[in-house]
Amino acid sequence: MKTLFAGLGNPTPEYEKTRHNLGFWVIDLMSKELKIALKKTPDALVGKDKEKEIFLVKPLTFMNHSGRAILPLYEKTKPDLLVLIYDDMDVSVGKIKIKEKGGSGGHKGVQSVISCLGNNFARIRVGIGRPEDEETAEDFVLSEPCQKEKKLLIIACEKAKDAAMTIIEDGLHQAMNRYN
């Protein structure tokens, strides 16, 4: 089955270690495990394994315009399944949640993809939880986690990568059964 995995994040160094870049973290883990090199295109870093029909993408358009970067690759590859991987405040820190469809949940990167492609795509949501204090959602997602939280996020990204590998090997529903 031809599958396109798109991890959401922001492309510049100041965002690299933030909660909002977990989609990029997972794509990097997948790239390493699958030995798929990511190459720069005008709007994205893209990798492909033509034999296994797996495509990886990290949009370079910044989070709120992710759909613009994913759309051309989606139209070119015509995947059987698009899987969006991103951070989610509605999932507890260190947990993941896989969904077959859904809305944006207020996530502007996901909303951008919905605006460009509709909402007929699967999601691997990596939990970042909600801020404990009065910090705004935007400040929270664009900040770096503390060491303790970072360890949990690294484990969650590994789980998300494993879930993506399960999707490749056994299908979406098997991954949902195993990881939800």
C-alpha cells in the first residue's frame, strides 16, 4: 500500500527542540530506521522508498502552511493512505493516539492540511499535554520542554515511529489496536 507520512513542525533552528516539532522528530526516526534519506525540494524535505511505496515529508513552509507543502507531493504520489504526525495538547505527555479521521482540534498545522486536502487522512498524535500555568498555548508549544518532559517526549516519538512501522507492516487498524 502506497503510504505518505507527513510530520508537522517548523523548519528553522530556533524551533528544532520545541514541542511543536514532534512530527519532525518522528519523521527523522522513521528516516533513520527505514534508511530513507530526506532531500530538499522547494517546500519540503522529502524521502521515498519506491520499492516499499513509502514517502516521508517534513514541510518547510512553517506549521500554519503545512498543507501547501504536502499537497504537491500528495497529488504526485497519489497515496492510498496519508498519515499526519503532530504534537497534540489534548493527549497526555508521553502518550500517543492514532485516529483514522477527525478535525483539527484547533491545531493550525492540521487545519492547513484539511484546508488543502480535506480531512480524509489518518493521524498519529503525540501528546504534549496542556500548560500548567497561565502560559498561552502558542508560547507552550513553541517552547522547549524541561529535561524530565523531554525524556517522555522522546519515548512518545519512538512509540509514534513504532506505530508508523506497524501501519506499514500490518495496516492502520492493527496499529490503532496495538497503540491506542
